[in-house]
Amino acid sequence: MSVFEIKRGTSPIVLGLPHTGTDVPVDIAERLNPNGRTLADTDWHIERLYEGVLPGASSVRALFHRYVIDANRDPEGASLYPGQNTTGLIPETDFDGLPIWREGQQPDAADIAARRQAFHLPYHRALADEIARVKAIHGVAILFDCHSIRSHIPFLFDGVLPDLNIGTNGGVTSAAEVERCVRDIAAASPFSSVLNGRFKGGWTTRHYGQPAAGVHAIQLEIAQSAYLREETLPFTYDEAKAERLRSTLRVMLTQLEACAASLSRSA
């Protein structure tokens, strides 16, 4: 089974897609309970949403599902949001807090170690290599980590999530102008938005974002109601809603590309 899919481009922008995959090896799938087998917590159709939005952008996409192992979690198992409900490196529950594994089939330490080597590590090796390749060409790289999540999940957050949730871990993972570019375009768009709200950027953003070294990272968590019909799983792609959102993403990524060029000149 392939672990990731990579598309190499000429832009300083690298798109990370850690949660769109739905591949689950048979031996792992057999350990999931009926709830787990719905793969409810997939970032449905995110790869389709971003396809062609920024010609020349590179992308690195995990093909395995986050229930196999979560490519956007600390491989050492540290929580991204201490004190808040969240899911771990290999989730024990779904986003509603419901078990996903059959009784007695929950992954143990040996499972975690094996899946880190087989899935998590290869994906991040590919992503790190692509960021390094792009930076060598342009002198700067911007990792744009692409995510989506159901708009209403009481276990994780109150009420309805804003459409566009921008995360830079409180401004740490990118230069101020990179953060400002995304924030201002989101604010001027037809969509509701927030900067460093409930979602401040996952492990990927926090790990790679090193502005002083010329690598900037920013996460965009999109409420799935902005481009899908949130009815029956798997959620259906809504062409009209998605095209409206793609227009905003196109402006956002194009401006980020210009921002990268400016950063490169000033380095």
C-alpha cells in the first residue's frame, strides 16, 4: 500500500494534506468497530477542493486514514491542546468521543511504534524533503496545511465553527506578513473566519514553521459546511459551494506566493 502521493511544482508554496486519505490496511480495519469503519473524521474531498487552485504548487498527501495513525500529531504522543478534548496519535475515539476500536483491539505501544515507522515517518520525510527542495529554489518556503472538519462537534468545540480557521500557533510558525496575508483575505471574503481560535495549527504546522530559517507554516481548517453537504457520510461535494470557496482560496494562495517572493528578496 502506498503511504503518500507527491506532486512537485515550481512554486514556493507546498500544500500539506495529512487527513484526506481513506486507506486502511486489512489487519487494522478488522480491529475497528462499526463506528470506526465509517471513517467519519476524514477531511472529505479536500484534495479535490484544492486541485488546480494554485498552478505550480507542490503537494504532499497522506493516503492512509488518520485512524491508522494521525500524520498531524506529535509522534511522541504529546497533546496539541492540553486540557481540551482532542484525539491522539492513534485515536481511541472519534471526534464525538465515541470508541472506534473493537473491545480489546485498541492499539498498544507496539502498534504505535510500528505505524510510526510504516506511515507517519515516510509521510513526513517526503514533506520535509519537498519543503527543502522548494526552499533551495526560492530561498523561502511556505507550508500551507490543508484541513477540514465538521462544522458542529460539541465534543471538541461549542456552537458552530467559523468557516475559515487560520492557525499559526499564536504567530510563532510564520512571519507576520504571511499570517496577515491569509487573515486579511479571509476577513474580506464572504466566509466567517478566525485567527488562532479553537484550532491554532497542528503538529505539522508547529514542527515545520521556522520563520527565522525561511520556512513559514500556516494551517487552514475549513468547516465542511462551506463546501460539502453535511448530511450522510461520506459527505457530498457541493460544486456551487466549493467553487465559491475555491475563489477565495485562489486569491489567498496567489497572494501568499507573492508574499514568499517578497520575503525571498528581503532575506
